[in-house]
Amino acid sequence: MFFKKRDSALWQTLSKASLIGIHLVTCTFVGLLIGYYLDKWLNTKPWFLILFLIFGIAAGFKNMYLETKKIQQEEKKREQSK
């Protein structure tokens, strides 16, 4: 096979790291949508959009931090087991 068995840990780490960007974009987009529809429903044009956009960005960065921390802990475990 093209990929060796010992490289599977590397590929697992890379796949988890690629999720970081997806989490950031998704959280921001969801916050944007919630803010947009609340503004449309309550007729408060930019306020909920701005507020939930900030919440979405903050949630994305929180997820990014937690995922990075988890990846680092897994790498430490992997290196200690060698």
C-alpha cells in the first residue's frame, strides 16, 4: 500500500488538525445566520448580527484552542509510549 502502517498516527493528527479550520468557519457562519435571522425577525438591523458574529468567532476560537490542546496531549502520549 502507498501509506505505511507507522504513518497512521501522522495521518490521524493531520485529519484532526484540518478540522480546526472547519470548526472556525462553521461557528462563525452559524453565529452570522442566527444574528441575521434575529435581526430580521425583531427588526433590529445590525445589532444581533454583530453580537452573534462575535459569539460565533469566539466559539470558533474556543473550539480551535481545545482541539489544539487535545492534539498536543495525544502527541505527548504517543512520544512517551515510544
